[in-house]
Amino acid sequence: MKKIFKKEFAIGLSVILAILILVFGIDYLKGINLFRPTNYYMAYYDNVDELSISSPVLINGFKVGQVREINFNYKRPGKIEVVLALDKNLELPEGTKAEIGSTLLSGARIELAIGQGKSMIPVGSELATGTKAGLMTSVQDGLMPAISSIVPKIDSLLSNLNTLTGDPALRQSIARLDGITADLHSTTGGLNTLMNKQLPVIASNAAVASQGLDSIVGNLGLLSYQLKSLPLNTTVENVNDLTASLAQFSHQLSDKNSTLGLLTSDPELYNRLNQVSADIDSLIVDIKKNPKRYISIKLL
């Protein structure tokens, strides 16, 4: 009997140990550490979509706890009760809010927005709650108004395109473009044929023109040599001497003390010359009228 009792006791103890290991193993896989001291706080939400047991509780991205339980509160209809297990050393000032947030990969989590109160919230008390907009919500809120404003424009654009493509004038224009393209193709072929025929003639003319240019260049070289052999220095010196003589002559004309200056600037001499000219004219007139007075002919 004692052996049977010992056997049953060992089996029962093994079953109990297996159950305990299973419970602790499941909690461990969920990230729940039953041996770590924690403080519990309550939070109530209208919607806990994607939030699950063992979801992390974060402060500025650092994990300080996790969700321990999620229950429907029958005493407060429409509210979901969430039990938060936080680090025992963490104290929450008044005004702290537990906000549900979400990410693309890790699902929902709870982020604690630390309050500015001087006193601390008692352990086991209810925390203020809220919802933090996730990345997809922000993208949706930013893009949906822009998309809503673009959709009517796209619809109008598609309508205009349908009207344009259904216009008979467009079809006629396309047909004309086909004709123009064919004409251009034909013209291009003609130009190719013409170029193949005329290129040798053009090349020959270019060779003749090149020979003419060579002759012109040779003549220019000869002219340059002849100009270089001219006595340009002597010519320049003669021109300088002539310029100096003209300058001296001009100076004498403007100088009142010189003979040429007196001739050009003395009014009395000018008047006398005029008087002499007038007297000569009078003498010639008188000679014509009375030649006998001045010419006497004696016949022997």
C-alpha cells in the first residue's frame, strides 16, 4: 500500500509541476515575469483594437511594463478594462495619461505621457486614457484631403480626354499626319538619291575652289613680300618732312610779323592792293577811250 501511495503521490506531484511549468512557460513566452515585482494600474478604453495581453507599455520608447489583463467592464458598459503591470520603482505623477498607439509591425502598445503634477498617483488607481494617432492614421489624415481634391480634377481630365479622342477632327488630323509622314519619307528618299548623285560633283567643285584659294593665298603672299620690300621708312620720313613744312608755312601765315602774315592780316595792304587794282582798271579804260593820249605815232 505504501508503494502504491508513493507512486500516486509522485504522479500527482509530477502533474502539478508540469501544470506550473506550463503556466509559467506560457507567461514567459508572453513576456510576463511572475517573479518580478510590479505595480498595477487600471485604464479604461472605448476601443482596444490590436491591443493584446503582454503588449508593451512605453515611456518615450522605453519599455516600463506590459498589459497584464484585458477585460470587458460590465459595470461601465462600453468600456474595456486594461490592467497595466508597471515596474515597481516607477512612480506616476498626477496628470499621466495612458495612450494607445500603433505601429506598422508591432501592433498596438500603450504609451505613458508623464504628467506634471507634484503628487503621485496611488498604486492600483485609474489612469487617464487617450488615443495616439499612429503612422497610418497620420498618413491617412494628410493624404485623404489631398486625394479628395484631386479626384474631381482627374475625373474632369478623363472626361476631356474622352471628348478629345472621340472628336472626328482629331482623327482627320491624325490621317493628315500620316500623309505628311509619308511625304517626308518620300522627300528624304529623294534627297538621299540627289545627294548620292551630286556629292561627287560638289567634291570636284570643292577641289577646284581649293586650288583657286591656294592661288589667291600665293598672290597675297607675293603682295605682302612686295609691300615689305618697299622703302616705307623713306616715304614716312618724306611725309613727316612735308608735314613739318606745312606746319611752318601755316605758322608763318598766322604770324603778323612775317611777310606772309602781313599779306594775310594787314588791312591797309589789302586796301592798297584794291586801290592799285582799281587804278589799273581806270587806266585801261582811259587808254581804250583815248589811245592817242598815250601813244603817239610820227610819220616821217
